[in-house]
Amino acid sequence: MIARRDVILGYVLLSLAALISLGPLLGVMILALGEPGRIGINLDIANATNFGNFADVWEKGDFGPAIRTSFIITSVVVVVSVILSVPAGYAIALMDFPGRSAIFALLILGILMPLESMIVPLFLDMRRFNLDNNYWSVILPQVGFSVAFGVFWMRAFFVQSARSLVEAAWIDGANSWQTLTRVLVPLARPQMLTLAVLFFVWNWNDFLLPLVMLSGSDLQTAPMALVTFEGARRTDFAYLGAASIITIIPVVIVFILLQRSFTRGILAGSIKE
Amino acid sequence: MSLAPVPVTAGGRRKSPPRSRAPGEPRRIGYLFILPAVLVYAGFVFAPFLHSIYLSFFEGNGITRMEFVGVANYVDIATNPVLRSAFIHALELIVFYSIIPIAIGLLLASVLHRSRIRGVAFYRTALFLPYVIAPTAIAVIWRWILAPRGPLNSFLEAVGLGALATPWLGDFTWALPSVGLVGTWVMFGLALALLLAGAQKIPLELYEAVRLDGGGLWTEFRAVTLPGLRYEIVVALVLTTTAALRNFDIIYVMTSGGPGNATVVPSYLVYQQAFKVAQIGAAAAMGTVLILAIVGVNLLITRMARGSS
């Protein structure tokens, strides 16, 4: 039995919570359309019509090249990480070879390891091999951290749902590779999509790694461009609001379109055994 | 998903599915399947991890010769008040990133469990959004909200609480709680969405059973809600405490560790010591302690969850 009162209370409380979540973001949208350069920073909805702010910020903050750099780095990371995670998760889930559990344990450890702690040796090593200040210095570590989670995630799926299918395919004479590409990959599409969404969000938002690796070059990612712009215009809040929106909009779009995939990853993927 | 065909051996007899072992004969070709992932992981996550531990026993700028100093860098972390305060701040941030959001989430979930809400998708999108967007952008947005003449202070003045208005991020007392509040805003929606999803799965009969036994709201919470949400609580704890301990972007943009050292945190000191003052060994030691802290906290959480099951 569900009392009507409870249902109304539920909607009221949830709407309040949603409002708190969205409030600052809605505020920034109004802010971003305000009069630029004004020190008074309170919202003026009636005059929130300065759509030119976005063009100005795009130009002045070098957001064009930054968004492009972010897209290049993030797409390579997403594609490569998914492609590496699927066969590795498959092998660890369903094949038997010496050292399998140990390798898996070491990979799992990588999910917990904070990039912040490894930033110093990563920078020194990249510089030694002259990889700093180019795309690879960001892409390679991002792929490394992504596959730690990716292998874990794909293994969890293959262990649960694929054993009998795989046995059937093997008995039918399919080799390991055919089993993966013809039987398992079509089955695992939703899991792979979840991985892709998570990788996209994590790596687009990443700030410290590109900050350290690309600081000696002209390259910058979108979050770097935002922070650089912010450092130059500390109190020009209308512009800063517009710059924030430019930085987050690709992730917001991906998230809203693929919300289910993302939520599933956060809900189920974080731990479990 | 359709039913999987039952595996049959050549003799036509049913083969019992092996439970814990991988199917089929040992397949050494597995090494080839894991090789690319393992190589990238080993080269760009694991090797730097070992390298970081190694570097933590040296002193120097990373360019000229490094001098072996034993555990001096670790002794520094334990004794130098600024370095030590970074970890104390990280613990305080856990209160804001983890404890408060999960407490809010549990409170709301236990109130809402009976009203099986429709249209959850919209709420879930709204609640998850702060967790999804770039922390750098969140920091910029909140630096505006908390600015001396920003919306928060204007609001306080408008409702007659002008005396409370203060330059939040420039104040020694308020800077850390202010940064923590940003974490609360990011995490409460995540915690609420997770816990609500879990609470909707708890059978209503369990609550009725408590009612019939004469139990009140507190008994309902202790006996049904809390155990029913154990898994979701662990997920929320892992995600939020890890974020609290790793926190770099928000500190970098909002306060740079200031005013004074009021908001320095471990990851910010790693960056500062390595790339601003070129103390490579000290930075590596800080990073190593941070890893230990994160792994330790995660082990503690999963241990607690197992203990209470």
C-alpha cells in the first residue's frame, strides 16, 4: 500500500534535490549570457542576451584548437582502450593459463591507483624518451589507466554470461579469436558502450596529466584552456561562465544521450567482489 | 538474452559446466589476448608506480644526480606541519565528499523508499550531472558563487543575513569547508541516485513485517533499509572517498592551497613539489603515501562491508 501523501512527499523531495544539483548549472547559463567585463556579478535574467560571449570566448580563449585537441586525444583513448580491454577481459574470464589470477590482481590494483601519485615518474619517463609535449604523452597513460578498469569490467561480463556460449563455440571448432569476434562481441555491445562512455567522460575531464605533459607546448586540452583563460580573467565572470559551458558541453551531450550506459557503469562497475 | 545452448561432448553426454575453472583445455593463446593491454598498463601505470616508490628515497630535481636519502622524505611528511596538514585536510574533505552526501542520501532514501517514484530517469540525469562534468569547470563555477560579491553573499544579504557574508575562499577558517561544500554538491546527487535505486529494490513486505512487530521508523531503518543498501553504500563510499583523497583540480583552480596553507591537499603538494620547487623525491614520497591511503581506505571499506554482512 502506498499512501498518496508519501508519493507527493517523494516528488517534492526529489525535485528539491534535482534543483540543488541543477541550480548552479542553470545559474552559469544565465551568467554566461550577461554583460561581459562587468565586475558586478549578480544574475540579470532580463539582460541575459549576450550570445556573442560564446564567440568572444571561443576566439580569445583559443577554444577551437583546444576542443580539437581534446577530441583527438579522447577519441583515440576511448577506441584503443575498448579494443584492448575486450580481448584481455575475455582471456582472463574464460581461458586457463599460468599466471592468470596474478595478472588480473595486478590489473585490479590499477583501478585504485591515483594518477596524481604517478605524475612525477610519468613526466620524467616521457621526457627521457622525448614523448613529452605531444599527444602520446597524454594518450598512453590514459589508455593504461583506462584498461585497468576496462579489463575488470569486461571480465565481469564474460564470466557471468558467456561461459556456456563459449564452450559451445569451442566445441563447434571455432578458435578463440573467432569465438570472441563472432559470438562474444555482438553480445557484449552494451557493456562496450558503457566502457566507451565512462572512458570518454573520465579522459575528457582529466586535467592534471595534460597540464603536466603539454605545458611546454602549444597544445592544450579543453579543461586546460578553461583554466588558462580563468587565470587571465579572474573576475570576468560572464566570460568565465561561457568558457565553462564550452568546456563541459561535449560531455553533457554524451552523458544525456547515453545516460543509461553511464549509470549502469557507475552502479555495477565500481566494485563487486 | 536467449537461453544458452547446453554444451554436449562428442559422445552425446552432457558435460557438466565447470564452476571455477575456465572452460576447455588450457589455452596459452590467452597470453596474446592480454598482451597489448598488459603492456600499456605495465608501461604507463605499473612501472611509474614502482619508479615512484624508488624516487621517494632520493633527493634532487630529477635532472642532475639524485642523492639517496633513505626514508627522510617520509619522515618529513610525518613531521613537517604543512605536509602533515595536507593529509589532515584530505580526511576533513572525506567528511564533506563522503559522510555528508551519504547521510543525506540515506535519509532521503529511507523517507522515499515507500513512494515508488515514476520518471526516475529525469531525476537521475539531474542528480548525476555534477559528477559528470569537468572538475575544472565546477571549480570555476563555484569560485563565482563563493566570490566576495558573488551570488551566495548577495543571497545572504537579501535574506537579512548579511553579517554572515564573507570572502569564503580567502578566509582561513572557511576556505576548506567551502571547498568541501563543492564536493558535497558534486557527490550528494551521486549518493542519492545510487541509494534510491537500491531502496526501490527492497521488498515492501520487509517494512510491513517490522510494522507488524511493532517496530518504529528507526527499527525500519536499522533492520531493513541499512542492510538492504549495503552494496550501494559500499559503492558510494568507494567512489566518494577516492575522489576526496585524489582531489586536485578543484584545489588548483579555486584556492591553490591557500590562503596560506589552509587548503593544501596531498595531490596538490605532489604537483607543487615536483613542478614548482623541483623536489622530485619529496613529491614521489607524497604520492606513495597517497596511494597507500587510498588503497588502505578502500580495503577498510570492503572489510567493513564484509564484516557487517
